[in-house]
Amino acid sequence: MRLSPRRWRTLLLALMVAGVLFAVRPLTSPYSPETLFRHSDKFSHVLFFGGLWVMARRAGFAASWPLALTLLGYGVLIEVAQAVSPTNRSASLSDVAADVVGIALAW
């Protein structure tokens, strides 16, 4: 089934909302994606942001610096949300670096 750019944009938005909700949830399980193996959190960031890039391209957004900076801003927003959320989460510059790697690899 071939999706229209409009449907890709809807899926992209839904994934980004889900990403924020996932990022600010409390870490209560020792078996969460962030703790599966050493650096699994960074691996998740690379995959997620690479996937966001691919979805954005399918949604009709041009491969450009504005798209890259928008996704990076979204990554920073997630880290800020983690820093201010009342959960046991914290912001991490290394997570933002992993976001950059995911965007760059997908680009």
C-alpha cells in the first residue's frame, strides 16, 4: 500500500508525539529499551531520529538543513522535557549527539 505524503505527515506527527511521551515516562523496569545493553539508549536515539528523517522525506520534506535543524530542535525539546519532568529522567547532551548521528546517517 502506497501512502500519500499527507498520511506520512500524519504518521510523522503521531510518532513525534509518541516519542515525547515515551521519553518522559518513568524508568521503572530494569528491562526498558534504555537499559537492554550498554549504550542501548544511544542506539535507540540513532534509530529513532534516522527513522524520523526517513518519514519526513516520505512526507514530502526536502533533505535540507532546515529539516535537520527542526529534528535536532525536537531532540533538544525531548531532553528539556526529561529535565523538567517529575520522573527519574534527566537531560543528556550525549543523547542529542546520538540524535545528530541518526539524522546524519539517514541523510
